[in-house]
Amino acid sequence: MSHKVYITNKQNTVKVPSGLRILIRRSCHAVLEFEKFEGPAEISVTFVDNAEIAELNAQYRNKPQPTDVLSFPLGENGQYDRNPETGAALLGDIVISLERAVEQAKLYGHSLQREVAFLTVHSMFHLLGYDHEAGGLEAVRMREKEEAALIQLGLPRTVSYSPDQV
């Protein structure tokens, strides 16, 4: 299946590590595969800094502070607009604060790659209509799916290290 992930870097606070763009594409593909998404899809991922994501968070969620990731789904109830040239479903936009991702990776004691993969997977499920904001069973189901996709990527929540790897 031909999915397109468009990645744009609109920040200069954090150097984008090599391989991060490939990991984001793999993360998007893993979720679509896990969800058995039919047909081609297009997703936009944009890297921003804390200041820009705080502005977006204030504008769209009325929360004037930085957050790690924002999802802007273009579909509703499994119905998506289509790219007239390719026929691909336009799933939506993911905006990641790389600055915040670095902070959270340090806080949680894992790599930036693992953090960005989680944020991408999390947002992909939002683009596909999942929501955790109300809590309850839907939040639990979304978290289980996120973990399954991360395991598929080889990035489970808990990673054990032997002393010679540290």
C-alpha cells in the first residue's frame, strides 16, 4: 500500500537526528497496518518548537501552554477527503514539539527516537478517530493499541538494558 508521509521542520531549537524521519514514516505505516487501513493515505508531520506549539494549543484547544503533540484529523467517522490526483485518503496533520519531545525523553529515561515514535503513533490513532480525552474504556483501548504498534516497531514501553549497553 502506498502511504505518503510529508515531514516539515519549522524549528531550529533541536537538530533533527538522522533516521528520525524514517522512524516517523515507519510509525505511521505501523499504525495503518495495525488498523488494517484500506487504500493509500497521506499524513503531514511538522516539527515545531515550544513557542509555536503553545500558540497552536491556545488557538485550537484554549490551552495557552506548550504541549508535546497536536493532531488535526481531516476525517470523521472513517470518511476522509481524497487527494484528487492520487486517490489517497487525507488523514490529517501531526504537529510535534521536538523541544518538548527532548524534555520528555529525558524525563522518562528513554531515547528521543522512542519519544517521537510514541508521539507519532499516538497522533496517528487520533487521526483515525480514537480519543482518550474522556478517559474510560476508549482511553484504555487507545493505549493498548499504541503499545502494540510500538512493540511492532521494536520500541516497547519498557526497555531493559544490560550493563554493557549503558
